Amino acid sequence: MTPLKRLRRCVLLCSLFVALQPLHGHARQNSDASTATPHDTPAKRDGQRDFDFEIGTWQTRVKRLKRPLTGSTTWVDYQGTTVVRKVWNGRANLVELEVDGPAGRLEGLSLRLYNPESRQWSLNFANSAGGTMTPPTIGEFKDGRGEYFSQETLNGRAILVRFVISDITPASCRFEQAFSDDGGKTWEVNWIATDTRVNSADLPAITG
């Protein structure tokens, strides 16, 4: 073989070697990608024990705005008791409220139901004066605070309702209801209830 042919052969082999390097690198990257383990999806939070903290008997103080969304600033006060009982081993609970004040007596009933598919609660309320359930407020707890929303009518107008449970300790908690007639841009609080546990022996083990 002449020196010129040897030179041509050497140049051709070097060119093939350089051209094949990216292909080998690409194949290795694809192989690494195919064997990579995807990130584990975080487990969704199970909230069916969210209301365990409230099971028992409570002393209740209620402040109620007499005429919501009318510009009124007249509040009335009540005092009484709230009793909360487990249903379906905690996946539901029944609340009985009985309070009295200068404006009269209030008797309320709330059935709270847990939906394991959506992981949300629906709060269904009725009072003895009306005898029917209002549309449920629906929501969940996040970072120790419960927020629930619904749409109802008040004086013929569609409004939004927000119900908040906060300031939760083993021996006390706070409930607040607010209405909005502008699509949630502003809210007017019309119900504030603070509960204090009657019997410390009823203290439950609060789960995270």
C-alpha cells in the first residue's frame, strides 16, 4: 500500500470515529433516562379525623349580626352549650347547639360528612325554627384552619357563604361565618362563636 493510500485510510477512520461519538453519547443518555426512577407522588392527606378535636361538650358564646348585608351594626349575644358526637367512627359527626340570649333562643343542628374521594367535608346546618337543612358549606382543613364555602340566597339575592374554624386548642376553638354579595370581593362577618370545653376528661388525642 502506498503512503498516499495509507494517509487516506487513516483520515477516513478518524472521521468515522469522530462522527460516531455523539451517537454513543446520545444512546447512553437515553439509557440513563429509561432507567431513572420518577419522583414519588406525595400521598394525599386523609382528613377523616379532622373533627376528632371537637368531640365532647362545650360552653358556647355566640355573637350574631341581626340583619346581615343591610349596613346594620346591631349584634346580639347568646350563651349555652354545644354537644358534638361521632358518627361512622368519626367519618361524620353531629353537632347540637342550644343557646339563649336577650333576642331569644337558638337551637341548631349540624351534620358534617366526610367525602373520602374528594377528601373534603360538607357541613349541613338546620335550626329548629326552619326545620330544613341549608345548602352545605364544603371545604377542608389546611394548617390547622378549616374553610368551607357555599352559595345561598338572602332576601332573594344570591350570596356566597364562608365558614371558618380557627384558633383550635385542646380546650377551645372559634367559628366564624361571613356573607358576600359581590362575588367574594368583600366579606361581612355575621356569626362568631367561641367554644370552651366543659370537661377536661373529654380531651381527645389530636391527630396531625
